[in-house]
Amino acid sequence: MSFQFLWRYLREKLSDITPWQQRIKDIESHFGSVVSSYFIFLRWLFWMNFSISVILIVFVIVPELTVDPKNTGGRKQMLDVEKITAYNLKVPSKKNPTSSLLAVSYNQVCYTTGDG
């Protein structure tokens, strides 16, 4: 019996510390459950974005900041050929759609929009 009491108590306390829970309940009491479900979905989106940001920071940003640039091997160094062509950013146009490697994408966009 005490386990059920403890479980109910923990669920109530978890509901109390859930962000924006009371405000969403107030909105639900004034405007109905459809409007509150929008805010519940918005809260879910916020926590999804927050968790993805934490994962990104922990596994991408922090290792990139902590790595020694001198000991990266060849990972962060461009080849000489790439250095010459790296800033040659040509944008394909209708007159010359093959001016860069983006021509395939440009032709697909033209066909899908009807401009092809």
C-alpha cells in the first residue's frame, strides 16, 4: 500500500515541476483542451530542440573546441588543388546551367517549378 502512495506522490510532484504545467492548465480552463494541446505540443518541441542542442554541443562542439589543431593529422587541412578552387563559387544561370557542379540541382529545380 505504501508503494502506491509513494508512486502517486512522485507523480504529483513531477507534475508540479513540469515546466509551464500550471499555465497550460489555466489556458485549458479558459480556452479548452484544443488550445492547451497546442501549448503542450509547443512544450514538447521546446524540449526536443533543447535535447538535440545538448547532444550537438556534447558530441560535436566540445570535441571540436578541445582538439589540438596541430595534431589533427590531415583531417583539417585542404589540398593545394582544393585551395585554388575552394572560393570559385559560380552560380548556375539559365544561360549557362553547367557553370558548376550545381547544374544537376538547378535543372531539377527548373523542372519542378516549371521554368525548365
